[in-house]
Amino acid sequence: MKIKDTLENYCFVLPAITIFTVFYIIPFFWVFQLGLFDWDGILPTKIFVGLANFKEIIFQDKSWWQSMGNAGWVTLIALTFQNALAFLLAMACDREMKMKNFYRVIFFIPPVLSEIVVGMVWGFIINDVSGANIINRMLIGIGLPQLAHSWLNDPKTALTTVAIVHCWKGFGWGFLIFLAGLQTIPRELYEAARVDGANAWQQFKGITMPLMVPVIVLVAILTVLGTMQAFALIIGLVGGELGGHTSVPVLRILASMRGSSRFGYACAQGITFGVVLVMISFIQYRFSQKGKHN
Amino acid sequence: MNTSFYYKTKKISINVLIHAFLLAVAVTCLFPLLWMIASSFKTQETIFSDISLIPKQFHFMNYWIAIKECDFGRYFLNSIFYTVSVVCGIVIVSSLAAYAFSRFKFPGKNIFFYMFMAAMMIPIPGSFVALYILLNKLHLRNTPLGYILCMINVGLSTSIFLLKTFFDKMPKELEDAARIDGCSKLGIWWHVALPLSGPVLAVVVVFNALAVWNEYILALIIFDTKTSMPLQVALQTFQGEFVTNYPLLMAGLTIAAVPIIILYLVMQKYIIKGVTQGAVVG
């Protein structure tokens, strides 16, 4: 009876565990195994090369580190500009406001769209080949024709343009989380502070900021993880899997796999990138813990 | 008198400024979408001369060409099919598992549960390379089934977590009553637990539907045959082939974006709840 009962219980989790094992755990270990091999993905023979792939990535692959730098720059802009905008908007909406729900619904439209759609629509707005796009027309219209140019083809502006579009797509998500965080702060705290004669800035510094630190750290970690791994937006914007001046690590992994058929190398790149991501979020987490104790 | 007038004016002008700021951002959110829809009704000749948001003449031809000649009707149906199959799969598989994790005892329960949770935290950016090889070996690459199973796995961990948290808080009395009435475990899951978890199921359904509809990378590496591609990949192929036919591309983008916007507007309550809950948990 007991055995039958246990078997019955296992049947409930069996489908989930089977799918998870086949499509998550096995690929997870394969990535680590394949990272040590040189393999084109087709031939039955794989050549064991040890850590050669990793050596090549770390010491020779300039385009890899270039792509890391690109992702880092986009992430930096998302961390500062996007999150500051999201926080400001959340602060503005946190007051008793009639249209709060309206804004909340509108601001979350960009995050629900696909990166491909957003990339292509913005590509049309800022970068169409004939140069007759609406942003350039506006610049000419307001008397700044010298600024009108091919934003995504110019290596100087391409990456920042990508970052701005990324912020457009992402700020609504940070806004929602910040707003939810702000609304958990008891109103009585502000009332008490006001009675004590604290002005708006003192209330912000003394109540809002300290209570929002955990939320800010959370949003920062998720922003870094999400932005470092973003790539479909770039495919949509520049119209190709390579990404040109704006290539990012995931696009390099895709290029190693599909472009040069180096499956082992692609896996090694994936591991390197994964380690970097885990390290960054660990450092951010430690920082937040330190902040708590002080 | 004077000071109260001063404070009132100050308060009103601050409110006006705040609303102006919020409205400006709202317009920035909406403009690209309106521009996309407007452009989809223009023609190749008028798209650069007619820069109004409401076109002087509506050309529905673009949609006709997109659906008939460029096969967007088929891609649309593919996307619908994948989204519905994956969401149904996730709801059944994850609610069964979450119910067991919440209610039953069996050896290894905690290990399995923490495994799912760890999968939520650890990023493996190169996993699509291994999935490509795996599906090749299983002869599932370039098949809808392969894609559906991969996507069920993608949504599994978070869904199990959300449902288990919900089941943990759910009172057990109804289930006990059903058991005394002779209901089997499976029967209790289906007749009692699932109907009671409506609100959290809605969150699971909406989030996974968004994720599948918008998914790109796995669809890109899994499908070679154009006829089984979902919209996101088809759009990119289309952009590569008809690089300058913007009205047609905008019609295709509108076809891909509008269903998800409608789903969002209808279910926005659950989406906002899901985002804020997910953040609190994380």
C-alpha cells in the first residue's frame, strides 16, 4: 500500500521531471562537455582540445571582448538612464492620482512586445535605407540638419541608439516594480515626518530611499542579467544575425554556431559568459548586503 | 490668505508639471506603435511623402499581400498553435508537479524542487547550442513537437514555483472532504485544486503566452522549413528578403503585435500582479 502510494505521488511529478531532465539538465552538462572539444556539429568525431577554446576566447578573440564591451555599455545606460527614468515615473505616479492606472497600462505596453517587433519598428523610425526617416525629418524640421544621419550605421552612434531603444522597451517593467515597492511604504511615516517639519527632499532622503534600497538592488540585478543577454532587439534593429558594430555576446555565440560551425567554441563562449553573469550578480548581491549592515 | 494662495498655485503647478512629464512619456510609448500601424496603410510611393499619423488614403492591400502572398496567415496560425499548445502543456505539467510538491510526501521531493528553483536562477546563455544537438539526435529538430517541448521546459520552473506557493496557502478542508467522498488524488487535483487556483493560473497562462508568442532564438535554430515557422522568425526572414518594402513589413509587424497588445489590455490586471509578485519573490 505504501509503495503504491509513493508511486502514485511520483506520477504527478514525472512529466515535469522528464521534460526538465531531457531539455535542461542534459543540455546543461553537454555545454560543459562540448566546451572542451572542437566539433563542427555534423561529423561523428569530436576532437578533444582541453581548455584551448577558453584560452582562445580569453586571449585571442578580440570580437568577443568587443561584444562584451558593447553589452556592458548598453547595460550601463540601462542601469542609469532607464532605471532613473523608471524611478522618477514611479515617484510621480505614487501620489494620489486619478490617472495612475492609465499611465501604468500605457507604460507596460513596450515590455510586452517582442524584441524583434520593437527592433524593426524603431529601425524604420530611425534608420531606413533611403534616409527619409521620421527622426531625421524632425531634426531637420527643428533646424538641426547637421544631426540628421544614419544613426545605426554610424559606429559612433550605433551602440547608444541601440541602448536608447532598449531603455524604451524596458523602463515600464522597472516602473511597475518600483511603484509596487513605493506603495508598500506606510503613509504614516510621511505624515509623521511632515509633522516634524521635514521637507519633500528630507522625506525622500530619510524615508523613501532607505526603504527602497532592496527593491533598487533587485531591479539593478535583473536589469544587468536581462540587458547583458539581450540580442533579438539588435537583430530587429540592424536586420541581421551578426549585429555589426553592435554585436553582443549572445550574437557571437550564435555566429560561432551557425556562421563558423564551431559548436565546441560556441559552448565555451556560453560558459565564459555565464560565469561572468553569475559573478556580476554575486558582486551586486554582496554590495546590497554590505549596504544593509551599515 | 496670501500664503494659502501661494501654496495652492505651487501645488497646482507641480501637478501640471508632473502630468506633463507623465504624458510626454506616454506619448513616446505609443508613437512608434501608431506610426507602425499608420505606415502599414500607406503605399511604397506615399510612405515617405505622407508623414501624417492618419493616412490620407487607407490601403488595405498591404495586409492582403502579407497574408496571401507572403504567407503571414500561415505564420500567424503557427504562432497561435504553438502558443496554445505550450500554454496547455505548461498548465497541466506544472500544476501536477506543483500540487505534488505542496501536498504529497515522497523521497527526493526537496532535491527535485530545489533543482527547479536553481534552474530559475542560473543563466546558461549557450544552452541553445546544446538544445540544437539534442533535438537533432532525437530527430525532433525542425518539428513542431520539438519546439513545443523545448518551450514547455522554458516556462516550467517559474510556473511550478507560482503554483506551489499558491497551493501552500490554500486551505486543505475542501480536499479532505473530497477524499472522504472517495475522490482519487488525480480527481482531487482536477476537480478541486485546479478550479480553486484560477487567479494564479491566469498569471501563469498570460506570462507563458507572452513568452511563447514573442520567443525568437529557439524558433530560429529549430525551424528550417518556412511553413512551420512562427511569426517572429518569419518576420526576420521577410525583412531580409524585402528590405525596402516598408509598408508590407509594417503590416507584418502589426499582425505580430496587435494580438499581444489585445491580450495584454484584456489581462493587464494579472500581468501587473505577476510582475510585482515575481519581483517580491525574487
